[in-house]
Amino acid sequence: MMLKHPGLLWLFLIYIPLIAWYVWKHRNANPSVGISTVSPFAKLPMSWKVIAMHACFVLQLVAIGALIVALCRPQTHDHMRTSRIEGTDIVLALDISGSMSAKDFKPTRFAAAKEVATKFVNQRANDNMGLVVFAGESLSLMPLTNDRAALMNAIRQVEMGDLNDGTAIGDGLTSAINRITSGQAKSKSIILLTDGTNNAGDVPPSTAAQIAKQKGIKVYTIGVGTNGTIQITDPYGFSTTTMETKIDEQSLKQIASVTGGRYFRATDEKMLSQVFEEIDNLEKTVLDVDKFTTTDENFMPWVLVAMCALCACLLMRHTILRRIP
């Protein structure tokens, strides 16, 4: 927290004459009676009203001090800060086709993939990351960003059925390439996660892999699920159908090999987590990251403290410390 007008703190010097006046006033304003000795009164305890009277003065000082701090405008500042960190540019390309609703993962392939991807994003604090989803077509959902909360929220909100069904691996990879080329890191990587075979889209996976190679982008491919007959549920949960699935491992291996990445196979949640843990060791490079913070005014709590102290003082003055002429 910073003060917008720190020079106003000099107003605290007003405490000096106030305290001096208070001491002088109570030293000379007490009535007196001439007697030969005060020894019989020496052991009498101090009246609680005397303590309350001093407490009332302290409350007045608290009210004045709180108002001074409020006038100084305590606040947290808006500012853009550029810092140099070690990180990399990563784009997640996530398959959201209907087959991802298969329940060989708990609760489904899609839910497990989102959960592991979210944890992966949360662990990579210094990376610029983006998100692309694909089914029968592709869609770029998040540009490269260091805002982990926004990216994790975007992953959580992705749902199957947002795109036409199918598996356009080539289109998904192409969208990820277009998104990551704006990054400034020397190390650029795409993590492509799918459970099927390319059967839609305009760009063949091999062509997209060659484009990634030319741009120096590594592609890490992940084949999710088991081959064979699976039951899938429509995005609205109304009907269940049976279909045959087969991961095109040869194509995924070729993409990874051409671009200098690696292919991983995950048949359960544990293996999928291990895959992302291994990818977490990607090489890093130095990045310039801009971080923006907002300004919050924090003077109101001090105003409330001043009002409470003043009200308490007035209440004491007109009740227990009330003077009758």
C-alpha cells in the first residue's frame, strides 16, 4: 500500500500541542482544598472516571490520526511492470470431439484431460500460454498470456458440442501454429491432445507438421484413451451410442518426430498426469513479461475508524463523563 499524498503525514505534528495542552489543562484545572495532610487519601484507588476521561482524549487522537491517514489517500497503484523471467511459449491444442466423452477415463476422457491441463497451466507460472480447441473444425480460444487464472478458466469453460463433430487434427495444429508465432520466446512448443484419427478439416496433419518444423516449433502429441468399441454420450446427456475408435498413433508419432517433439500415449488418468509432468521439463528461455495491476482506494477504512472513535468519544462525554454545571 502506498500513499498518494505522503506529505500530509506532517499533520501528525499537531499531536505535540494537543498533548501539551491536555497535560497543562488537567494539571491546573483541578479544584483544591487546603488541608494539613493528604495521607488518609494516599491509598485510595484512582477513579475509573479519571481513566475514562483519559481514554476519551486518546479516542480523539485516534480520530484525528485516522483522518490524516485518510487524507493521504492510501491506495494500491495501477502500473505496468515488465520483468525478465525464464519461460517458454506453449499452446495447448485440445480435442473436443464427441469421442472424448468416452468413460474409459474417470469421469470421461474430456473431463480428465481438462483437469490435468488445468493443473499443468497452474504449475507454469512464468510461461506464456494459449489455448486452441478442435473437433470437426478448430477454434483459437486464448492468445498467449501469462494470466494463469484466465487461461484455467477458459479451459474449465470449454464444452464438447461447441464445434461441429469430427477430428480435424491438421486444422487444430495449424491454428495452434498461427497462435504461437506471435510469441517472443525462442522455445515454442505445442501440446496436441487427441483420441482419434484425422477425418475432417482442410489441412492434412503432415502438412501442418512441416509448417511447424519450418517455424522451429516443437509439437508434443498425446494419444488419449484405448482403442476399440466405446460408448459415448451426447453433450446434453440425452443419448448414448456405441462407436469404434482408434488413435492414429503413426500420424501423431510422425508429427512429433518431424518437429523435434515427442509422442506420448495415455490410457488412464495416472499416465496422462505423468505425460504432463514430463512435458513440464521443457527447455526455457528468457522472456519479457508485462504485468498489470489495478489501483484500489483504501481510505474508507480509515474514515470509518475516525467516525467510530469520534462517536465513542461523544457517547462517553454525554453519558459517564457528563458534567453538570
